[in-house]
Amino acid sequence: MKQHDLHALLDQAHQYANDYIDHIDQRPVYPDAEALEALNDFEQAMPQEGTDPAEALALLHRSGSPATVAQTGGRYFGFVNGGIHPPALAAKWLADTWDQNAALRVMSPVNAKLEDLCERWLVDLFNLPKDSAAGFVSGTSMSLMCGIAAGRNQILQRQDWDVVSQGLFGAPEVKVVLGEQAHGAVFKALSILGLGKDRVSLAPCDDQGRIIPAELPELDEYTLLILSAGNVNSGSFDPMQELCDRGRTANAWIHVDGAFGLWAAASPTTYPLYQGAELADSWSVDAHKTLNSPYDSGVILCKDRSALINALQATGAYLEFSEHRDGMLYTPEMSRRARAIELWMVLNTMGKKGVAELIDQLCQRAKQFANGLEKVGFRILNEVDFNQVLVACENDRLTEATLSAIQKSGECWCGGSKWRGESVIRISVCSYATTEEDVERSVGGFVEARNLYKC
């Protein structure tokens, strides 16, 4: 492809992207039947000879764009999926053109510099110990595994067992304590890391999903204590100050799962939910959830830099490490995209004040949603302290039917869940793009959906 052909193709992509952005609010939030049927346009055997790039791109926009879920609009409330901050989108376009490998500084000096800055800025934003390390991974599932691996290895090191050289065969036992409402990704990480999802000690939780401190199992220096900053259903936070104080006294390794909730640290309004979490040893967070960085933006933070490096170490005679930051030391991957570029753009263009305002805005919209639904007869089942709202009708049958109608309507999109044995509609307010008008329109959509089955 000649350079002028590439310019024309990028111009074409730019035109399609602008068209998508300009019409996002007019699209059904979930693709309709016609859009889903059009996906069959992609059905073909792999071409013997390549398709013309302009034709392929046109097909992608014509039949692909209508079949997307409008997560970048203001009325998507499913799965704690944030929107995309516009400056970060622009940075991602440029970063994709750069196509940097973030493994080593020698591969990408600019990425190494931006990772270093993002690390320092995040440590400051979350009020963590000054030398805490950050690794930039795909999402919270991966950051959980990194933090738990570092904690596992340190606990076993205290018992004179080196996991890196000796593995886990015959290793001393690691006690794992977490709340009974912990996210499924935590149990998955424990399983993958050989700690066993069925061997953990589960702490009872209250009616909001928070660990009850009085019923916390005994802790010691061989314990991995995992706390939740943002219950995936209710949005509640474990009592951080009390539980972290107890963990520190026992010399347990404390990991905070803060996929979307760790950002509460950024706002004076929500900081009390977070306070005490800075006393932990490691933290997992996703910059896509809540902060609205593009996808593929998980972060593992660890107070003990050497513990994180040792858990994720890799060697090779061909590797050229530097006296500066080499990103692969802090992640399981070697070759990976330069994730810190978009994150730097979000943090740089928002600043501390902008991040705080975003957190407050999401919380305000969630409260608006809860109040609006309650006024028209829906039941709100959680204390709306952050960005999550749990909604139910008079009975499970009506709740499930209403949710199905909402999802089919295209007005907005929410997910379903079970909460304390009851079917619920789960609203996650995560996008900067959600306006007061979006919430009002969505509340109206709830009423219309329920009325379909009440008539």
C-alpha cells in the first residue's frame, strides 16, 4: 500500500468514526433485529486474494456499526462498562498508529516515560505509600492475579518457601479470607494461582454485601485478606479502615479489589468509603470502569515493588533492561500494547479536579436514577453510596419481564442479577456521557417496560 492510499483509508475511517459519534444517541442502545441480521454480511470463506481495503472498511461500518452496543452513549448501564473520554479516544488513535511494544524501555521510550508518570500520579491520587509500583495490564481480572500472586509468594517466603524456584508442590498452606460477596473474578484468580476457590474462609456480609468485622475469621501473618472496594451489585465498600487495621496488626497480606470503586479515593465526597484502603499491600483497579479510559486499561498497584517484580519475573539473554522503567517487570505479559498512553491522556486532561468531578457526577446520576424509579413505584434494594442501583418490582416474575422489555426496547440497557435470593435489575452508572436527561428518559423506559406486563 502506497502512503497516499493509507492516507485515504485513514480519512475514510475518520469519516466513519465521526458518523458513528454523531448518531450514537439516535441508535438503539442494543442493536435491533435488522442490525443483528445484517451481521450475516460478513459470512464468507476466507478470500483467496485480499479484498480491497476500502471495500472491507465500508462493510465494517455498514454492517458492523449498527450491530454494536452503544456503550459510548449516555444510556448504557450494563456490566460496569464505562464510556470513553474523548481526549483518550484521540490519544488511542495516535497510539495505535505508533503501535508500540511496551515490554522494555528500549522498545518504546515514550511508553516507559508515560508509565512512570501514570504510576506516580495514581500513587498520589490513591494516597498510597510513595514507592508503590504500578503494572499496566488488560483489566481487573489480570490485576487481581498479579496482586494475589505477589501476596501468595510473600506469605510463603515468610515460611522459607520460594515459589519461583520450588513451585507449589509441598508448599505450606496459605490461608485466604474474603467476603462471601466477593466478585467471581477473585475466585477465578485464586483457582488459577493454585489457592483453590473452595478452600477459602468466607466472612459473612451484611445486607449491603459488606464484610461484618465482628465475624471476620482470625488473621495471622500467613493470611491473604481480600477486601472489596465496590460490590459488583450494590456498590458497597467493605469497612476499609477497621479491616485494614486488623490486617496490619496481624501482618496479613491485604489486597483490595477496587475494579471500579478504588476511584472513590479521588473525590472528597466519596473518600470516606475508601479511607483505610491505603493501608493495604496491593490494589487492583480498572481505568476503563469509572475513569472512562478506553478498554484494556487494568492496573495492579503494589506497596512492595520487589514483591511484584519477583512474582512476575522473566529472564532471557536477549532482553535489554535499562536503568529506567521496563514495563514487563510489572506485568505477566512481555509483548503488549502501550496502555499507559491513553491513561496518561485521561489523567492529564482531567487533572485531579476533573477526576473528582467525574466521580461525583456518576454518583449523582445514580442517586437521580434511584430517586426517579422509587417515585414511580419501583423498589430500590441498596444504599446508593456510589454508582450502583439495584431495582426490583413487586415480584420476580414482573422484575424479569420488565428487564427483558427494557433490553429489547433500545431506550437503555441494564443487566440482571440475583440479590439476597431475589431477581433484580442492576444499573451501573459509569459513563461521563450520561446526562440528567438520559436518566429521566431511562426512567420513562422502565415505566413503559413494566406497563407492558401490568396491562
